[in-house]
Amino acid sequence: MKFPTQRLYSLSRTVHHLNTPRINPHRPHWNSTARPYSTFKRFPLRTAKPLPWKAEYYPHRNFILARLATRLLKIRYLVLGSAVGGGYTAKKTYDQWKEMMPDLTAYKWIIPDFIWDLDERINFEKIREIFSDAELAKLLPDFEKVGESLNHLKSLLSPGENLYNEVKGVSDLLLLLDSAENSTAMKASDTQGFDNNGKQYKKVSDKDKAEQLQEELLRTQLKYQRILERLEKENKELRKQALQKDDKGIHLRKMKKSLIDLYSEVLDILSDYDSNYNTQDHLPRVVVVGDQSAGKTSVLEMIAQARIFPRGSGEMMTRSPVKVTLSEGPHHMAMFKDSSREFDLTKDEDLAALRNEIEIRMRNSVKEGQTVSAETISLNVKGPGLQRMVLVDLPGVISTVTSGMASDTKDIIFSISRAYMQNPNAIILCIQDGSVDAERSIVTDLVSQMDPQGRRTIFVLTKVDLAEKNLASPSRIQQIVEGRLFPMKALGYFAVVTGRGNTNEGIDSIKDYEGDFFQNSKLLKTGMLKAHQVTTKNLSLAVSDCFWKMVRESVEQQADAFKATRFNLETEWKNNYPRLRELDRNELYEKAKNEILDEVISLSQVTPKHWEEILQRKLWERVSTHVIENIYLPAAQSVNSGTFNTTVDIKLKQWTDKQLPHKAVEVAWETLEDEFARFMSEHKGKDHDDIFDKLKHAVKDESIKRHRWNEQAEDSLRVIQHNALEDRSISDKQQWDAAIYFLEETLQTRLRDTESVIHDMVGPNWQERWFSWKSRSPDQHVRNETKSELERLLKINEEHTAYLANDEVTTVRKNLEAKSVDVDTILIKDTWHQVYRKHFLKKSLNHCNLCRRGFHYYQRHFVDSELECNNVILFWRIQRMLAITANTLRQQLINTEVRRLEKNVKEVLEDFAEDNAKKVQLLTGRRVQLAEDLKRVREIQEKLEVFIEALHQEK
């Protein structure tokens, strides 16, 4: 039933103003024409001021409410039905859209893992408060925008219904989700559709769908890559500022920076310990192996973001292992482990100097006659944004030994590579040249032998740009990176480009070239390569993740092994050396050094009397033979005292000018050496430690070898000795008696020596033959007969000269022949020399007894006396010269030479302290080795514990 509009309007007013009295009694004029009613038409209601409530009675109230409820229920059913139908249609449409959307969860590799937790780990508000300075704050990025971008990217790659709303406006996938007129992806989702004119769309094939989705996916990845590069740049600047600011509030990056440094120190200690004591080091590091010129060093330079290694054209440049420790730092710099010099990697001159230094160290490490060396060069590289890890670049594997190489070069390279790869926790970064035939590779077979299951191998294909250009079948590259071409297995496969082959090309230029290549590469567009398998950036992230995963899994096991080793060594020490401190080689050297210096100082405490006695005695021992044989005996053949004195003066002058000063200096230096050796070898009772004997002996020999006596000493000494020998005036009887005693002692010593020589010549006497059952040899029998014949000759003429005449020789020989003794002239003269010498010495001793009372005659110049004691005066002159020389040398020793020797000893000790090989050679024994082992094992264990604690804190 239909009602006029006027009545319905009045009804609505009645319902609306049910409790409101009428204010204006006049009503407006209504159009009397009836109009049909629709629930979608709404008339504006007239507003009125509220009045105090007043109840009124309406007789048709129940009827009006019932009719109103009926109308409202009808509207609700219409709305509910429309909502249900529209919701079903919307859900179906959304499901269709969702099915055609790519699954982006598989592409989380685009964003490093640390970005997901970056907003949780870094308190941006706290960092904003730290950098409160206005000028510094201007340099920082907008933390709110960074946080929003991180959350935005995180949600983009998370599955669920929020994918559509988040991608819209950020990614080019908006084209897939907009209106049906502009969406090619919507067309692909339905097999059939209609446009506004009702025309049917053309059916799209599955191949076209895949191509469209692939293009959209590539555009999306590039979009993400640009966003990531922007975030990385902002975060890099942020890290640089944070690392430069010394504030207690920033701990995270400092801990990460020190973590890799701690680990690198442990590896350095283990490397030295392993090389010296053959222990097994199973701590992880990234071992970079590959064929020669495959691009190993270039990959390592891309990871380090600097051209730090020497470069050549096809020749072997890596001649020894290079351990590179990468860590974060505010400045991009490099430094060797054993040097304090820092190389700024942002400056070309520092880069050139670093490459030159590495090349010099490599060549110095190679022994003569070899081409490569196993000695490791340790290098630390720091810089903002560097992935923390430890890599070892090994010499390239070769198939043939060329001219100029040692014959065992190939075997040594294989041995070095196996030694590093046999570590069960080492990550093998296998580098393969993509520009050459894969069948020519040697390294893949070697890696397969060391890691057959591929549980710790990462394969890297270099020079992909050349491979794509040269290969007739690009699918071969796909087979390589999918692990289907080689029998070698790996954790992951990567393809990289490390430049155009220009050695002067910078890292930034190489990165741009690599990005441009893969952006336009057909290998990526056609799906032969996955986006997460390309670029050195992705490779660096993957290697770093594997490295730290391996570290966390193996470091505690290695620490437990060293703890057990430490217990065994400590037990051995307690059992063998319970009362000795555990002093390692360096500590023992310092102790020995102090003892040696104390002994050198002890030389200055030797009394002057002791010095002079030793010098005088040793000098006479050195020159006595010359005095007796060349001065005294020839002068004693003189017929009178004048000739005797003249001969003595001439020979003494010649002796002083040529030999005596030099002999005296030699004696002084030998005396100093003997006294120094006596102090160093002197047993000190319980405090004596024989472990230092070899070191002390070496220090003494080297110090003496370096010492040079003052050259001017001989000139001054020559004058002093000449003046002493010119003096003939004996002042008192005591000096006279001392000279006689000196002469007698000298003659008796010579007589005993001569008798010993004669005894050896003639053999045992009759007593020895009878009581000791000794006999003479035929030669001794001949000499005994000759001696007897010559003694008879001397008895006939006791004043015989020292020389035997020829007729006398003939007479002696004939007399011996008569006794059936056949002798020659030389034997007769040799025997005569000793027989006459004995006769002369006995005669001189008898003359000394006569001269004991000759001092009175000496004072009178032997006037009116047959007694002549010129030999006593000669020996007094020599004795006085010896005393004056000894006194002069003693003064020079105490005042000059002892201090110079002490200086030489200090220099030798300092040189030995810097020469570890010398210390190992001179300080030996099980005690030293055991203490050295204990020190190293404790140091390794402590550093491992500190590293593990820091690792757990970071974890």
C-alpha cells in the first residue's frame, strides 16, 4: 500500500519530535501532489531547540511503531544481503590476486640478517641523545626515517594479507594490484574477462604469465637493492660517527670490533705455537684456494674493499700465505701484526707502499733456491662496513713448473694448501676462473679430496662477464653454479665479476661495473643465475655468516682441548721441577742477562795488584822464549861484556819496535777475556744454573769478537817499554836479588823443559827400563848414542860455542859408525842443540850463584873484578819492563777497556734478545721447552676464554 509523501513527511516529523512540543503553530505550505516513496531518499529534518520534557498522549502510538519496525527490518535485510554477496565477491577477487602474487619470502637474502634486528639492537633515541651537538646532528641520518624504512622493508618480505597494502606505493608491484584497465597481472590471473564495453579479453598463456612475473620480480629486486644501498650508506656514516665518538654509551660496535681482533690474536699465537710444537689448530678461518691467475686475490680485495695485494700479468704473485683479518673501524686502514705503521687505504701512495711491503715480505720469506714459502704474513684491515672474518690467501695451484721456478714448487704449493684445508673447521673458498674451460681446473679435485661432502666449501666462479661473452652455451655456467658440472660439492655457489682486467681500476669502479653487468645480464634475466648467487657483496655476507657459524660451533671444543693440554703440562712440571719457577725462554733470557751484566761489573772490582800480577806473568810466558832464544843465548856467545851489552841493546831495540807492544796488548786482551770468562763460569753454589752456560759462552765469544783494543795504546806503550829497557841502574841490593831470583827461576824452567825434550828423544833411562819394564825404540837408541858422544865432546871443552863445526860433526859420525850406529848430519845437529842448551843452562845457573855477591862489584862497575854479571842486569831490565808494562795495561783495562767490554756485552745481549732463533739455540732443554709450552697454552686458553665470553655476549 502506498502513502502520499505529505503524510509520510508528517509521520517522520511526529517520530522525530515525539517528545518535543510544537513551538511555531503555523505550518508550511505542502505540495498536494503525491510522490512515490523510496528508502534511499532522505529529506532534511527541521531542527528545533529542545524544550523541557512534557508527556502527551497519542492515541495511534502502537500502530505507528509497528509500521516503522516493519520498514526498518526490510532495509536491514537488503543491506545484509548486499554485504554478504559483495564480501564473497571481494574474497574471491582477493584470492585470485593473492595467487598471482610472487612469493617474496624466498628473497629475504636481499637484506642481510642483521637488518632485521637492527632496530632492536640499536637504540636510535639513545644515539640521538649522544650526538646532541647541533653540527654533528646535521651529519646524521634521520633515525625516524631509517626506522620506518627498516620496518617497511621487513613487512614487505613477510608473508600474509598485509603484502598488498605494504607493497603498494613502494614497489613496482603496484602495477599488479591497481585497476583492471591498467593491470596486466590481473589479466593474467583470469583466463577470460570483459572490459567496459563487454568485449572479451584474449586468453593469456602460462609462458607469458611467467615472463611478466619475472620482469616484475627483477624490477622489484632492483628497487629493493636501491633502498638497501641507501640504508647501507646511511648506516655506514652512522657507524663511522659512532666509532669516532668516545662515549661510554656505545658498547655494541666496540665489542664487535674487538671480537674479531681477539680471534685474530688467538690464531696468530696458535700459528706460532703450531709451527714450533706441531700442535693441531682446528680453529676456523676462511682458506682462499684456486688455480693460478683465477682471481683469488681480486676476490679477497673486493671483500676487503681495497687493492692491497701486488699485481702481475700472469706471473705468480702470491708466494706465501697471507692472513687477512677484516674488522670494523672508523677509518679504512691496514697494519701488519709486527709493525706499528698504519697504511691509509683511501690514499694511492699508501696503497702502493702497502703492496710493495707485502711483496718485500713475501720475497724475504722465501728461502734461497725456493719459489714459495710456508711462512705466514699477518695483515689487519679495518674499515666501516667490513664483514668481520679471517681469510688466508694461499699461493695459486699450478699444473706445471715453469722456468725460473724451483723443481719442487708444485709439491710445496699442494702441501701448503692441504695443510690449511685439512683443518676440519676451515671454510674453503674455492675460486674457479669462469673464462677458461672448467676441465682445465686443478683446484676442484684438490678441494674434493679435502672436503668430499662439501660441508665447508663455498664455490666462486670469477670473470663471469668474460664467460658469458665467450661461451657458446651459457647453460654451462648454470651447470657450474648449480654444482652439476663438477663432482665437487659445496655449501653454496656464487658468480662474481672482479673488474675489466685493468690493474689500476679502483674498487668503486669495479663494484659499479659488476652491478651494471648483472643488472643487464641474460644469465640473471633468464633465471640461469639466482639473484642471491651474484655480486661479491652477497658472497662476503655468505662467507661471514658461515665463518661465524663455524666459530661458534668449534671454539669451545678447541678451548677444552687446550685446557686438557695445560693440565698435563702443569702435572709434568710439578713432578720434575717442584722448587723452580716456571720461567719461559724470554724470562730465562732476562735472568741470564742480569747475571752477565753483574759479572761484567765485577771486573771493575778486581784489585790492581791482581791485574798486574796476572798481566806480568802472562806477558813473560808469552815473550820468555824470544828473550832466551833470540836475545840471551846469542848475546851469551860474546867474548866480552862490551859485545854482550851491544848485542843485547840492539836486539832489545828491534824487539821493542816490532813485536813487544803488540804482544803486550794481546796479553792484556786475553787477560781481560780470561777474567771475564772466569767470572761467568764461576760456580755460585746453590744459585748456579747450568742452563745459562751455553748462552754465557756465546755472549763472551761474541763480545770478544766485537771488541777492538785502542790502536793508540801500542804507540804509547812502545815509548814506555823502550824507556824502561834503556835503564840499567839497579838502585839497591833487593832489586839485585830479585833479578837473580827471576833469572834463576827462568833458567830452571828452561832446564826442566830441555831435560824433558832430551828424555823424549833418548827414551827411558836405566831405572825406568829396570823398574818399569820400558825399552827404547831403535830411533831412541840412535839418539842416545849420539847424545853420549856429544856430551863427551862438551866435557873435553866446557867453553864450547853454541855451534858445532863440520869437522866435529864428521868426528862424531865416525865414532858412532865405529859403534855400528848409522846417523846423518841433521840428527847430530838436532841432538847437539838440546845437549848444548842443557849444558849452557846449567852453566848459567852456576854463574847466578856466583853473582849473588856481585852487587858490590856492580856498584863499582866490576872494576878490578873477574866477575861479570851482565845477564843479571839484562833480566833486571826485562823484569822492570814487565812491571811497568803490566801497570800501564792495568790502568788501560780498568779505565777504558772494561767499560768498552761492558758496552759490547750490552749490545750483544740486545741483539740476541731480538733474535728468537738465537735464543732457541742457546736456551735449550726440556725445562725450557716445558715452560714455553705452559706459557703458550695458558695464553691461548685465556684468550680463548675471553673470546668465548665476548662471543656469548654478542650472541
